[in-house]
Amino acid sequence: MMLSRSTAKAAIGHGGGKSRLIPTTSTIHRLKSSGCPVTGPILKKVPTLPFVGSMIPQHSGVPVFTRQRQYEFNSEMRQKFGEFIRYGIPGFGVGLHGHMYTIFDPNEMAKVVRSEGAYPSGLIEKLWQWRRAMLESGSVLVSKKDSSSSDGESHDYGLFDKGEGWKRHRTFLQTGMLDPVAARGFLPGIVLAAENASSVAPLHSHNVNEYMNYTAFDMFCSFMFGKQMNTTSTSVSTDPTVKGENKENEKFVTAALGVFEKTNAMNLFPLEFLMAKFFPWYKTTKYQALQDDWDTVREIGLRLIYDFVDRYDRDELDEMEKASYLAGAIERQRESNDITRDEMAELCLIALFVGVDTTSSVTAWNLVHLALNPECQEKLHAELVESLNAKGSNGGTRLNADVIGKKVSPYLHLCFRESHRATPAFSAAMWKGNSHNEIEIHGETLPQGSMVQMGHISYDEDYIDEPKQFRPERWTAEGVASRKGTKSEVLDHPFMRDPFSQGARRCPGSRVATNEIHAMISQLVLDWKISVPDEKINSLDDITYDAGPIKPIIPELKFEPRR
């Protein structure tokens, strides 16, 4: 007969008190095998308080959370509270206590994705700092609602909201990005940006994190504008004229990173969210610093975009610029009038600044893993040399879509997948809201409007052998087949594949970003033998990291020329 939840709790020794544990998946499996089936993990409600949620460890019992131990926090939460958790994160969760549900089963998460409806909810609308900065900077993406919503909000934030405004902005932005043929068309410029960036890699050996940020900016600008910014070169130039001419680009990158960094810092302090919610006229020191960076990003970015529009109207674009995303966006905006000229400009601005930090973080982790694992780096180099000779452009000397494609260079994609497994760029695999209706997860009914995140299990030793070992071979057909029928086969679920989320709110620039990462890593490995000269750094355990997204603090690297 079916074991009830109350009986299941008794069967595994549940006692009273807030520190009690719930069964892990392995415990559930043992109960099932003994003839006492249960429907799945039992919901553990972690103690919360109004306004601060579960962010006081002494009260809630949650592990201490810092930006420098997000991977550890995620695993400790699962070990302590089980695989179905509700706890409080003000600003991200729902209600006075900031309730958010955490699950680890992608099949259960698929229920949330399938229930999204026409106007899905996601994490981006929880970025209250960005929404406030948009409103206060006069962004045309923000509009006044006819009447306030149930949460008291009187504005619609378009792309950063849900509803018709989100759908209109999202549809326009993703056109020309998500289509694989369109994304492939931008590769020549991205490859050229990667070549230029790789050529000066040794000059950045002492500050590789900054280098990764500039490479991401240069590659995304080649996509957005069809122009080579060469920030990786100008930032290390000794020519004051050159540095002066490109100072604005460096300033943009610094400010864009500042927005991410300050957002993450503010999220650790519930008081910041409370002050913004109840005293919206007051600006804390942290928020003012974020807004200053936001205004810098907006000023420089919009200037670049409107200058491009003016040159488009004067027919001054070269062939690469005419093939850019922005040129296509201008044409689509004028043909359809689905959005205004100024909305188009601000949407392109958002894509430009968001693309810097996310892409650089993922690229950085790939680079660190290859530098720490020379045998994998050499195997990838051999594959790329062979692929380049067989399929490369310019007589087999330049990367193209075929060379970095999965069919021709499969090991490149195995390395990308393994890097994401070991060190994902975000603290959870995805965040979704069931804005359409209530939904049943693990036998529990979650009310409409709940926020659900899918936690990572890919670096948890309960699911993967030697999780800190970098083994791209885990993702070969043989590796996948070996997990069939085991607890670990969940790692092969599509939701675990990459850092770009799933469903209607999947990152619209995911294809472009993936091409940029593949191109940059391929070019670096082709040009340089990359290593860590510090003898004290031998494994992933020796690498520290920070958040905004999660990125390694890259040690000094050595770049030895290969060709």
C-alpha cells in the first residue's frame, strides 16, 4: 500500500524541532525497495522571518552564504534539508518571507516549464535594482500601468517583467539571435575578434579576468555592430593616443561589470531590498553606486547605438556592419513598427552589457580547466589542428562554423559540457515562476505565483564520481550509456546541458554566446600552450571564485606560442 507522508516521516525517524532532516533520494529509494512506495522527496520548510526570510543562519539553520562559496552552499543545503526545500530569499522569493522552492529533479522542473503559459515568469523580473535603475534613468522600456498590480507595482518593465510588454520586447530581441542560421552568419566577425584578442594574450597574463571581460566585449561588439573594437589590444597599448581613443570602451566594460558586482553585493543584505520597497525615494550608498555604473553603461552604450543608426541612415556602413545584428534590428523595427526606435536602442543596450559578464565568466572557467589539465588541452589542440586543416577557411588557417561545430570538433563540445558540470556560471540551473496556475511538484501543490529554482547536482559526489576532476569523456556516447538506469542518468537531462536556462525565457543570446566561447577557447588553444606557473596551484581546489555570475579568480597564466 502507499506510504503516507506522515507515515514516511515516522519511518525515517523524523522528530520535532526545526532542525529535523528530510529523506534524501537514496532514502526514498530504500523505502520504495522495501515495499513502502512514496511519491518523492518530502517538502522541508526551512524557518523564515518576515522581511529577512532564511538569511539569519542562527534562526533558520541554513549554511552561511557568501559569494565565494556558492557551490558549497548549494550542496550543503541539499545534504541538510533534502531535495525539496522551501526557504526565504527576500527580493527573489515571494511574499513577506521571500519564499522560494528549490528542487533538484529536472523532470519535476519540466512541469514548471510546461506550465509557463503565454507570459512566463523568471528571475530577470526579480532584479529589482535593475528595474529601479531603469525607471529612474527614464528608460523607454518602462511604462505606467493603467492600474497597480496586486503587489502594488504601478509600472510595467517590459523585458524585465511578464505580460504583453515582455512578449513584445522579447520577440523583437530574440529575432536574429536564437535562429541557428542567423547566429552562424555572425561567426566571421566573432572569429576575427577572437584572433585579435588571442594575439595579445601574453600581455594580459597577470590579469586574465580583465582580459576575459575585454574579449567578451570585443566579440559581442562584432556581433552587434559588425565592428572590431580591439579593446584587448588598446587596453594594453603604450600609445596614449590609442588609449585615449578607446577609453570609452574600457569605461563601458568596467561599468557593466560594476552593475553585476554591486547587484550581487546588495542581494546579500535584505535591508537593501526593504529600503527600496518601503522608502523608494531614498537611495542607499550601495544603490547609488550601482546607479552610477548603470548611468555610465547607458550613456556610452546608447551613444554607440545611435551613432550606428545615424551612419546607417547616411549609408556609411561597410559590409561587415551591414551584416550586423543592429543593422538587421534597424530594418526590422522600421518595417514592422512593433517597437519604437528608442525601444530598439535600449533592448540592444541591454543585450550588449549583459553579454559581457556572462560570456566572460563561462569562457574563464573553460580556460582555467584547460590550463589545469594539460592532457585535455593537448587533446583539444590536436583535434582543432586536424579540424582546421580539413575544414578551416583561408586555406585551413581560420576558424569557421564547421571547425567549431560538434560534428567536426566533438572534444571541444565535451570540454564545454564538462566545464559547465564542474563549475556552472550561476548558483542554480534555472529559476521559474508558475505564473499561469498552481502546480504539483513531488506531490505538493505549489500555489500560483510561486518561485521555483532547480539546484545543481552536477558537482555533487552523490551523483558524480570525483566531481572536481575534469573529465570531458564523461559526455561521450559511451559515458552517457554507462549512466543509463542509474541515479546519475539525471545528469544527461537537457536542463543540465548549459548555463542558459530553458523554456520561453531561455537566454535569447545563447547561440551567439556559445559561438563566442567556442571561438575564443579554440583560438587560444590553437595559438598558445596555456599553463599555471604557480606551483601551489594544481587543482580546482586551489582556485577561488566570486559571483556576478560565478567566475574564477584566474591566477597568472603562462602563454607559450604553438605556431
